[in-house]
Amino acid sequence: MVPGVIGVLQAIEVVKIVTRMSSTLSQRLLLFDALAASFRTVRLRKRKADCAVCGTSPSITTLIDYEQFCGASPSDKTRSLSLLDVSQRISAKDLQAKLACQEAALRPVVIDVRPPVQFEICSLPGSMNFAFDTLGKEETVARLRETFAFKSDETADRKNHVVVVCRLGNDSQKAVQTLSKAFTGMEFCDVIGGLKSWAVSVDRSFPTY
């Protein structure tokens, strides 16, 4: 049944392209959930002229290591880690409630530690990207200090005010450990299940990959 639905949709797209209609799915990815009987689309970026693979002068012309290039495992069945105490972890719904706080000063700073290429695909509104593999660098720590407006006498009021997110909730735990050492006295927490959990329990239209 599902292949039939997809086949019909593909045929419709062919007709629209041949007749030069403007309503094609160009630069959009159509996702069909047969179980929920729902459709949604994800906006795709335009081809970048300086892209290493599909740009005007590509530097990558042969197969390379998948994980090295994508910064992610080829399987979404990555084993979930448990590195933090339960008090250092919150759910996606908890984060949603924190972000909805009417008083701006009480909203958490959200740090996304995914690679920049993944951050460009999708991100939470207001979140800032500091890739996990850069957290130990001096320049990154300096930028984080500015972001946090870090002052030692304010830490008592900043409990769980910095929330770290990643794709699946594994790198974010490692990041919390790294940041806790770099910013002694501040308390950090991460989101259980990462952005994948956000897409499941908070915003079903949030892109997953």
C-alpha cells in the first residue's frame, strides 16, 4: 500500500515538472507517515557553490569514511549512554516549559553541540551552536563565558539555566561533563533523547535525520 502511495505521488510530480507547474517539491522533502496518515515537508538548502561534494569545484570525488564526513553514525540505533546523574537531565517537555517562561531572565541558555552542518539542517529557536569537539578550545571557552555572562557570585541563581542538546542525547551528556569542569560552580543539564525526543514529544514537525 505504501509503495503505491509513493508511486502515485512521484507520478504527480512528473506531471507537474513536465507541464512546468510552479508547485513542485523542488528544494523540499515530502515525508509520509502511513501509520499516522500524515504528511509533512522539510525545506532543503540550495546547492552551495563551495560544497566539497556537489559544488562548482568539488574536492571530494571518491567515497570516503561516512562517519568522518557526516559526523554521525550510519545507524540511528546508536546505544543510549547514561553518564549523568538524573538531576542533571531533563525531558524535552521540561525544556519546552522552560523556554515558554514569561520572564526572559528565567529562560535557559540552550547550547547545541552538534556539528555545524547538522545545526544548519534544523535547530531550536534561540539555541547557539558550539560543536562538541571544540568545547575544549580556549577560544570556545572564551565565547561561552561571554554567552553565559559568567560571574562566580551569580551561580547560585543559575541552576540548570544552561541546557545542552544534541541529536540523540549522548554527546550532550559528555558536553555537560566538559562544561562543568571548565565552568566550576555553574550547573548544566542536558535533554534526554536529544532533539529526536523533541521531535517525538514536543514538535512532530521538527525535522529528524
